[in-house]
Amino acid sequence: QSALTQPPSASGSPGQSVTISCTGTSSDVGGYNYVSWYQQHPGKAPKLMIYEVTKRPSGVPHRFSGSKSGNTASLTVSGLQAEDEADYYCCSFAGSNNWVFGGGTKLTVL
Amino acid sequence: QLQLQESGPGLVKPSETLSLTCTVSGASIYRSTYYWGWIRQPPGKGLEYIATIYYSGSTYYNPSLKSRVSISVDTSKNQFSLKLNSVTAADTAVYYCEAAPGTWFDPWGQGTLVTVSS
């Protein structure tokens, strides 16, 4: 299966909002409410930010939110802060106990 | 607090077998409801799902890697392991072990870089 499609980069100024998209197919993103998002700082392991499309783990700021429409999921970061600068990856269940990731989006805080 | 730590050789020769172990602390593999697995990331690239195992022995593999991958669990040592055979330079990556409490991966180990080179 192909990787999910994410924009290579996104940016915003401190305090602004930015949305990162993640496009798949009806066999993955569109077929299940099992999309998760991960934040990865350079040299670090990925950190779970959103699971099951919209749910936020304890400890993740409310500034992070997730949504889905059809075959596209989105991660929105509101009130951007400098520490939000990182790579973000989406992930979706793809059936048959398989998982597919997006190519990643580098978020820059201007 | 659940923590995972990868271990294994950092250098593997082409055509040989890559073997990694993940040691789990803060929870019992046997008694928990987590699924346990591996994800890798080639240098400068994105994440790729490899495999998952449940303590009962049920296993799940990425179809693109299934013919070369094996995942196993040792409940007595609270560890699970990955074997990837017939490696090439394309298998050079940071390998992460992770726990999946549901349809997501959390937490992850710190990752270990495995380089395939002669």
C-alpha cells in the first residue's frame, strides 16, 4: 500500500494556527476512524499527539486537535509556540492488521 | 510507567540477518493488554510499520516485509524481538520498538540505528 500524502512543509507565526493534512484512500483513512498523529523532534522518538482521529492523550496541550473528512485527516495546531516546531506524521489503520504512515510534514514556527 | 528499550548490533552485513530486542519495563508483557511492535525510519525519511505481536503469540506483518520478517516474544524476560533477514542497504534505519494500547502507538523506545554495510 502507498504511504499517506502529507505536505512536506507547513509554517506559521507564534500565536497563529496551522493545519496539516493527511490524504489516503477509502481503504485506510476513509475506511476507519483509526488515524493517529505523532510529533518528532530532531533525534528523538515520535510522540503520540492525537489518536482515533480526534482524541488527545493526557499531557498533550489542548492546542492540538484532529479531524477527518472523507479520505483526508487533519491536525490543527492553534496558538503556535516555538516548541511546536517539529516533524509531524499521520498514521492510519489500513486493514488486515496493517498500518500506513504519511511521509511527514516539517512544521516551522516563523 | 511503561518504558521500552531497544538493543542489538548497530552494524549488519548485507545478506545477513538483523536481530533486535526490546526490553519492556513498567508492565508485564504477559499480563498487559498491549500489542507490541516495531517501526523503522530510514535516515532523513518517514516512518514505516514493520510488525506487531500479542503476548499470546498472534503476529501481524507489513505485507511488503512479511517474507523477510519475524517477531517473537519472551514473556519470561519481558522482551520481544525482531528478525529481518537478507538485509540490504535499504534496511538501514533507526528501529523503534513500541507499545500499542489500542489503535495507536504509545510509548516508543528511544530507537536504535542499524546500518547495513560490509
